[in-house]
Amino acid sequence: MDTYRVNRYNISAPGTVTNRLIQGGFRYQKLNLTSPGSLNLRSVGVQPTVDDTPIGELPGSFNSSDDMLNRIWRAGARTLKLTEIPKDTVPDFYVVTPEETIAESQAPQVLGSATAAQLLTYEMSFDVNPLVGGFGFLVLSDTLNVGIYISCDLADKTISAYHGTTAFDTMIDTTDLPADMTLSSDTWYTIRAHVETSGISITIDDTKVMDFSQQLSFYGSMGFGASLGHKAIFRNLNVATLEGQTVYSHTLTNSTFLPDFFSGTNPLDNVVDGSRRDRIAYTGDLDIAAGAALASTHGLKYILGSLDLLGSYQATPGFFIPTAKIQQEPLASPLDVDITGLIGYSFNFLNGIASTYMHTGDLAFAEQWAPQVQLMLNWAHSQTLDNGLFNISQISFGGDWNYYDPPQAGVVTKFNVLYAYALQECHQLLVEAGLDATVYQQRLQNLRTSIDNNLWNEDLGAYYLSDSVPDGFAQDSNAIAILAAVNLDPTHSTERILSSLEKLNTPYGPLAFSPEVIAAGFQSYISPYASSYHLRAALASNASDTALKLLSSLWEPMADSSNANYTGTFWETLDQEGRPALGLVTSLCHGWAAGPTAELSKYVLGAMPVIPGWGEFKVAPQTLGLRSAEGKVPTLHGDIEIEWRFDDEDLLTLLVDAPAILDGTVFLPQPLLVASNETVFVVDGSQQDAPFELKDGRILIQQQRR
């Protein structure tokens, strides 16, 4: 992707100028003339790199008597369309020739090896010919290219070091470059960066140009590139330990190094988390994004590609690394590491696997994934305490989707209910893969009991956040508690939990955390991701009022074209005023926010599989106060088309048209406008009672007064 989202062109003759790199999702283009004169433009536009099928022609569809819900469904579908990246569409990041590698306004991309990512001390060297402005390089960086950035600006003769990305968050030091350093097409310099825990020193042609002392307690990889407006050519990159052992070496005169820096094309179809900012695959997003995709774009190949990539990042203990860049092949073997972050995402990932299997019914898929699911579940069981609760012993594991909030260690309700949800959702996959799932079913029952007995706060009427914040609660953990059926005590009813979650409401949707949690240092933000689970729990519980309130307060404004921040897609996070919460860096097209697209198809159209692969399915619509709804739900066997409506006399007509190979059971929409005991239901000219069996793929049900 184009790093800085700014391109400069010298226009000297007629022609067409096309940017080589991809601009991630954006709302507008701005053109400036940077020198006096005039320029006649015949056309300015965008060449899409994702599928450009119109929303109305997607495999899935949804249309109802409430245009608010229609806009919401379509915005979710469009969000998924813009986050599904076809394989081999990402261009090589650098331009590589037989003589060198060229970087122009391209921030460094770091070496992706596990060894490099864990280095504390090393020496990096390379040859560079600065052509315009200067060059830059990165050391002690994480996989998202956040580390110590060194900018060598020959135009103003300075060298600066910053902690952070190319946004230059915090300047560490600035020194002057030698006066004889120049920009030239034929001047090469040898750069050495000596990295120790006590500081970093930089030499150019054996002359030390920077030496700053700062205790560096972090570790990480390295890369090379150029700041905005700079252009340089590179060759002969070498990285070695301070003991002289080679970590990496390449001439940079052929493209074989690109995969090492995750800078080549994308070998698999993938779902990324956001179309603009991160553009990487996340394990945690799939549980929401995959369901929305299967209901709209039917982008199964993108889901399978993401599963294959992310699933290869399973560590030997069983948990998964939460992210992977899409410009890489799946790993050939598990990672021999004993640390991860965002542990909840590992459970979310299992749910994504389970829901994909439920859609496909592919036994080979189940047999492929069952051992990895089993390994993760066994690791989780190994982390349980005597009271049966899952425990986080290392704070590094305890982050979550809200990366800006304090991580939680010890017993955390969110991670416990996610573990229970994963045990519940993966049961059928394990059974059909031939594994004895009895032990996992028993663990699920024990875990449900332990959660309900130990994590409920009677005063809150909800499950509390964690041992460290026992007087507050989270939106998503309580919604998932409902979905995982951990509320065994009748006084901990679904209705009571949903009522407690009402306390989080604002005019723009519910806060993700209660005031007590916010007082403990958490942000007062609104999360479409957490709210997607809230919506799922409400609809699964037939809580129509709660579902409609969520849809109208949170998602409808994002889908409203008069909104100042409208993008036609759903956003990552909102503040209490309904604005993008993280400012300019907020992703305004984020797949994890598209939950309504899945849930409206599942619960309002009413179609859901009963067995994996849709061989048996049911249709059980929730009317949500609507007069009508119609749409298509894609399956691998063909579309299931559903239409229900109430006529002027409030009587129901329900039509289901499905592939004849599928067995379906059709239930009456709830609630009906005219009670069923006042009417009869006619199918093919004969009176029948609900539920109705689908015969030969089609059924027409008409409600008539007695």
C-alpha cells in the first residue's frame, strides 16, 4: 500500500499517470499544482483492486419495509467487499532492478523472521545512494513497522531518530550530517547502525554521525526505506549479531528478498481488518466478518485464505499469533514460541473456523482443523485454576480489541466466556472429524458452572470485568455470556443481563464498558465490534426491542449519507458524540463492524443451517415490527430465497425457494400481526399446521382468517 497516501508527479507531456502502489480505502482525492502553470485533465479516477460487483448484484441480498435496515445491511456488505483482497493483486512494494532496489516515499518494511523480531542487540549495514531528499531506516521494530526510525535528510543536513512509525511520534535526537554529504546519482554511502540496549550509534562511511544513549528495553526487527518526498537506492543489506553471527544478508539486486520483508504480492485471497489502515489479517475479526461475508459477498475463498494464513501462526502450546501480513505464505510448521497477545482472539478464531465449517459442511475441512482446535482448547484447559476458571498468568496475553485500554491479567470474564463459546461452537466440528468430544463437552459444562458461580456481580446484574475490576462490567463479555449459555442461575436471566446492558446506552450506541471500568482507566468509546456480539445475543434471544435500539442508534447514523463522516461503510470505533473515536487514524471501513449484515439475514430473513453444509436448514424469521422482508442467502448448493410480507389485512404470505437437494423446515415469523389461533395456514391449497416441511425446494404459505 502507498505509505504516505501522497504522490508527486512531474508532468512534462500529455499522457496517463497511474500510481504504482495501492491507495487503501479513502473518501476523496485532492489535487494540487505545486508549481506555477496550468494542467488540463481529461479524467481523474480510481481503478478498483477489489471486486467491484454492485451491491444489488451480490450473491446475498436483503430488502425490507424499513429502509434503515436496508441501508445498514448494504453498508455492511460494502464494508466486506472493500476488505476482501484477491490474491496476487498487491503490487511489489519496492522497485527492484539487477543493480539495486529503489524506495521512493516508502516507509521501511521490516524483516519478517522470528529471529529478527526477537533481537535486542545487532548491527545493520547497507549501501545507499540518496537521489532526492535522503533516506531512512528502522530498527527495533515490531511487525507493524513501529520502532526507532532514523531519518537522514541530506536536503537540510540533519539526521533524526524517532520512536514510532513514520508519523514521527516522539523525537529522540537530532544531529547534523557532514557538509560533504550530497544528493547525487552516482554517490554511494555505507551506513552502519549499532544497536545495543544502552543506545544506538550511526556511522556513515566509518564516520560516526549519531550516538545517543537511551535505555532501550524493547526488541525488534529492521528495514529500510524513504521518508515522504525522499528517494534512494539500496544494495548489500547485512544484519548480524554483535558476536558476528549473520542474521540476514542480501544484495537487494533481485526480488527474492521481497517475501522476507513481506513486501511482495499476496499469495492468498484474504480478508483484512480495514481497507485503509492496517490491511492485515486478524484472527479476532473473522468471527464477525466471516458471517457478514457469507451472507452478502459469499466470499468463502477470502475466508479460507485468511484461515490458512492465520492458522499457520499457531504456536506450539496451542494459542495463535493474532495478526499476519497478507504478503506472506502460510508457515510450514508451528511457531516455537511461548508468548502471544490478544489471547481472546485465539478463541474468536476457533469460532470463525466453526462457523465456516457450519456453512460448508466440508468434512476434509473439519479433519484439517480439528487437531489445531483441539490443541488450543487443551492449552486453555491447562490454564484453568482449581475453581475451574481460565486464568491469564502473563499480562502480555491480556490485551484485547481495545488495544488502547489496560490489559487484564488473572481471571477475566471476557476470556472465560469466549473459551466457553469456543467449546460450544466447535463441538460439532470435533465430533464429525472423528474425535471424542465428550471431554470437551464436560469441560464446557464445568466452565459454565464456574463462570456463573464466581463471576456474577449481583449489584451490577451482570458478569463483572475481571478480578482487578470487579465492580464494573463489559458489553461484549456479557453478550457472549448469553451466547455461550453460561447464565445457568435463573436469577441471572438473559432478560436481566440485557437490561443491565441498557445502562451503557448513549444516543449513538452503547459504551463498551460501564462507568466503573472507565474510571479504572478504560476509554469511554462505542465499539461496533462489541455491539455486534450484543446484537447477536439480542436476536438469538428474540429481544427485538434491544436489537432495534442497537441498529437505530449505532449503525443507522454510520449508514446515513448525510453524516459528515459517511463512507458507505462501517467504522472501527466511535466516541460518545458518534464521531470516529481515534481521530484521523480511525478506520472508517472495518470488517469487524459489519455484524448486522450477518444477523439480519440470519434472524429477519430467518435462514440458518441445522447441520453443517445446509443439508438441513430452518427458516424462522423475526419480524422486528416490519411489514415485509425478502432476500437471498447463499449456500454452496445455491441460493435460499425468502420472502415474507403482511398484506393490508395484516395476514401473512411466506415464500421459501431453495435448492431441491436441501431439506428445510419453515416456522412462522414471530410475532404475527394476526394471532395464529384466529387463522389457518394454507400450503398448496391444503390447510397445514406449523412448522412446515419444505418439499421439492419450494413452499408458499398463506395465512387466512377462519
